[in-house]
Amino acid sequence: MIETIKNAWKIPELRAKIIFTLVIVVLYRLGAAVPVPYIDQNMLGEAFKNASETIFGYLNILSGNAFSRATLFALSISPYITSSIVMQLLTVAIPALEKLQKEGDSGRKKINQITRYLTVVLGLITGYGYYIYCRNINLLTPEGSTLFGGIIIVACYSAGSALIMWLGEKINEHGIGNGISMILFANIISVLPTYIVSSGQAIWHALSIDIGAVILELIKIAAIAVAAYVVVAFVVFMSNAERRIPIQYAKRVVGRKMYGGHSTFLPIKVNMSGVMPIIFASSISSIPVTILSFMYTQDKLNTNVIYNLFSQRSVLYMALMFIMIIAFSFFYISISFNPLEVSNNLKKNGGLIPGIRQGKPTTDYISKILNKIVLIGGLFLAIIAVLPLAVNGIYSAITGSMSGAALAFGGSSLLIVVGVALETTRAIEAQMTMRNYKGFLE
């Protein structure tokens, strides 16, 4: 990846695209540090220390800690992602939207426009919900408790979510890679300096004790680095893994020309659903804990049976996460990949799978392979998501500390970071190939 970026930097057009993307990301991070008025930032930070296991902890990670600081971009890309998911589901359920999607570029532009409007609406709703949350736990200043203050706070949050959507689209037009993915990537890796500083402080503190404590801290850091390298390598391998179904096209004679007669393949990626099943499962699993966090203080929560039962450190929570991730993997593929449609397209174009008859046998064959691939991909996602939870639970049980709670969403974060890195690398390589291609006339 580093070599690809170095080569791309030598091409003026690609260098301009890379610089533009970096400028947009820097502007976004600056906006993520602009505080919204009428909210007590210090009290909000204290409240979020006990919110790592709720849905707010997940939203805070996606926003790069902007959610816990009540800044302009606190809602991050959540409204846009939610609206995109809703539109994808509605496209399957509503025939009119499905027809629009099949109309080509014009239909997709209309769907994108509807998605933008839905993002603004969701931004208003989410911003109002965040305002109510801050008001209920007494985080507002006296001015913020008035009607005018409430309008200002909600307007700032909704405007921030719309501005993020605009910045992401500008990256799509003039930058490199997917804009929303790049912003999400920047949010997740923005916490790395904090972890590096924390590691340095731990080593400095160990120096004041003895050499044995220093060696122990260095061993911990080395173990984490090795584990991270192995997991990243595994994620890259599984993200690139695919099952290729051979396709043979029959020869056709049209006039004096012969068409077809070539072989190709139908690629089915192992991790076709991406990180979506983890997002769905994490959001649903954290609902009980989130509701209880509104009802009780932290002291009462620690002794609450239901809270501890659905806590991220409980075996029940991990089992539910494991099962739901696999279930959502099948659900997501069922609405995004249609074996019958693929079979019909192959039949129209004269393609067939060797040894399989066209029509229903082809549909059944693709469905059978797809179910196996989705099961493997679901197991992969479940392991990646549950493993950090298990490590966090063991760490908390041994040390009695919750400092490892940041690992709670480590699996989804890692998948997003690796996926965006691979996607951006492919986009840069495609741009380089297009510009270095000389054609047949030279």
C-alpha cells in the first residue's frame, strides 16, 4: 500500500486527488473539535466514562470521540449510514424504488437524492434525541434549557450531519476512494495517538517502580502488536477471499461475426456483507444496557441482574452476538444478492455453468454455494467481533478494571479500517493503470 501511494504521488493528477482528500479529512477533524454551545463538556465527559457498553459507546467510536465531547460533528456519519441502509431495504420492499434502481444512472441519482433528504430528517431526529439525553442528565447550561437554546443545539447537530454528507460527496467527486468510508477511517484511527500516549505513560510509570515492571509493560505492548499483526493479516486474507464459479459462454454467429465462446467466472466474496452484520447485532444487543443506563445510576447498574446479564463481559451477550451476526449475514445477503436474477442474466447472455443446466438447476446451484460461503463469512465476522469481547471480559475479570472496554467494538473497527485501506489502494491502482495505459495505436 505504501509503495502504491508513493507511485501515485508521482502522477500530478493523482497527487492533487490525494491532497484534496487529506484536506477534506483535516477539515472534518477540525469540525469534530468545534464544541456545540450550551452543553457542559466536562460533565459530559464524566457521563461517557460509564457509557462504553451502551449504544453511545459505539456511536462515540464511529465519531472519533466527537460524540462524547458534544462537538459539531458529534452525530458523525451515523444518519447517512442509517438512511443508506433504510433505502437499501426499501428498494427491495417497494417496487417503485426497485424500478428506479434498474433505470441506470438517472434512477440512482434520484435514489441518492432521496437518501440525502432522509439523512437530513434523521439528523434532526438524532440531534433532538441527543439534546433530550443531555437535558435529562443535567448537562445543559441554563441557556441551553430554554427553547432557543434547544433549537440552536439541534440545528448544530443536524447541520453537522448534513455537512459531513457533503464533505463525503466532495471526496467522491474530486478525491480518492469513497468519501464516507474515508471519514469513518479517519475517525477510527484518530484514537491511535491516545493509545500511544497511554502506552508511553504506562512505561514511564513503570520506570518509577522497578525494571521488572518496565519489562512487563514492554511484553504487554509487544504481545498486543503481534496479536494485532496476526489479526490484521487474517482480516486481509478473508476480505480478499472469494469463491469463483466458472462460467462458459456459448458461441453465437451474428452475420459474419462470431461472438462468445470464452470462459470466465462469477466471483462470490467470502465477506460479501462487510461489517453490516456486526453493526446490526451490536446495535440490537446493546439496547437493554442502553435503556437501563437511562433508568439507574452507575452504582445501581453494577448490582442490576439484567444489566450484568446483557453486559459485554457476560457469556450470554457474547453468545447472542455470535448467533445474531451469522443470522444477519444471511439476512443481508438475501436482500443484496439474488441467485434467480443472476441465473436469468446468464441465460439471456448465453452463459452457463459447466455441468449445470440453465434455469432452476443453475439457481439452486448458486444458492447452495452462496449459503456455504455466507456461513463461512458469518463465522469469520462472529469470531472477529466476539474475540475482543472475550479478551475484554477476561481482562476485566483478572484486573477488576474496565480500562479494556475500548476493545468492545474492536472487531468492527478493524474490519472497517482494513476494508477502507484495501478499497482505497485498489482505487489508486485503478487510477494509475488508467493513466499509464498507452492504448493500441502507439
